[in-house]
Amino acid sequence: MGDIMNYKMIVLDLDGTLLDDEKQISEKNIKILNELHKRDIQIVIATGRNYYMAKMLTEKIKTLKPVILANNGAIIRYSHNDELVEYNYLNPLEFEKIYNEGLKYNLNPVLHVDEYTNGYDLIYEREDYEEVYSGYIKKGYNRARITKFDPKNINNILSVCYFDEYNKLRSFANEMEKQKEGRFNTICNRNISKRSLLEFLHPEGCKWSALKKYSSRINILPDEIISIGDDNNDIEMLRNSGLSIAMKNGTEESIKAAKKISDYDNNNSGVYHTLHEIFKIV
């Protein structure tokens, strides 16, 4: 572990990490992040969620003005003024190939799109969305739009998401991997529910790629970053940060990628305990 004086940024995943299973940030977690913010350590949120949801879920720490890397790094915004910092949109022609191949597996996607300022973030095309997307789109979420997918006419695609049984998604992912040749990035998350989530993103759509770009903009080196996560979309970030911590409740793969494992899970303020141990904040 490096000298604590050297750490300038703390990067936190949301679900399964900063948030408990009720999607709340504990008082202890808030307290320690406030203390670190006072020491001029930058707080960054890196999540697979879209920007709007990430902003809502981090309302309790908005005074820290966290930078939000949303959709697994496909987009970065400053949370205090919604300013767009970086974005990586998936090429619509790649989406067309992914979409057509998915239909062969009887899979239909939900798309995350960068339409934040237009009042929506998700588009889908199946009317029976609750059944098809297994609750991925919550009833009453008013930032989703139904639209017939015409792949050539969809812009600002941040992420193409499939929600289904792991093995089915793995077969589809393996088929697409053979064809990808660096044209997109795939991530398969397992730590979310009974089902798995397969995402297709821009080749640079990865938490670590986005973080590297952002931190170099503000002259922070990888060695000066502490990252904390629990799922497979955190692996690159955990492998490459100066100090990385996998939550006690992390997937086997994320635990292998991290330099340290938290003694506490997300329901017991694991973020607080880990940072407390590192920075010795009373």
C-alpha cells in the first residue's frame, strides 16, 4: 500500500459497493467521504447505471460534487452542473449487427442513449417490456421511451443491454466476440439479481478507460487512485488503480482482480470501514 499522502482520488462503484441493498448510502459512508473531500481528495462515481439514476442515487453526497462516470464509462458528467466531460457512443452500424444477431437468440435489447437533456435515457421496442426485460425497466420510470428500432437512425448509443440467463447471454457474447475485432467492448455482470446483464459498448466503454482519460486530464496518476467495486465491470479498474479494494460481497472475478478485500459488505458500510482503515480517520 502506498503512502496515504499520495492518494488524490477515490473511485466508487454504486450497486453492491457504496449503496446497500436498499439502494441507500449509509451515514457512515457519507461521513467518511465528507472527511476525505475536506482533504482535497476527489470523489468519483463509476457505475454501470445511467447518469440520471446515478445522480439521483448519490443525492446525499451532492455537496462533494462527485464526477460521475456512467454507463460503465461510456459517458462522464460533472454532477453539480450536468456538464458533459467525455463520451463514447457506439457506432450505429455495430448496433445493427449486434441487434440482428441477438434476435437469432430470441434476445431483445434495451438501449441506454445520451438524451439526458431531452428527458429520457432508455429506449426499448417491446410493449410487453416488464416480462421481456425482467424488471430491468421499472414500472413508472418516466425516462424510458418505446420506439421501433431502426438501427441506422438511432444516435448517441451508450450501451446495448440484454438481461437474461447467464448461459444464454454467454453463448451470444461468445458468438459476438468472434466478430468484434475491437469494434465494441462487452461486459457481463452477474452480481445484480437472478439474471445476468450483458452489455455492448464502444471499445473505450469501460470504467478504467474512462477513468484513465479523466484522471490524466487533471494530472492524477493511476498510482494516486483508490478504487472500490464488487462486480465484473469493475475488474479493469481494480487491476489498474494504485490501490484497489473488492467488497466482501464481490464476485469471485472482482475479488481476484483487487489488491485488497474489504472485511465488510455493502450492507455494513464496507466503504467506510475500508477507507477508515487506510486513512485512519476517527
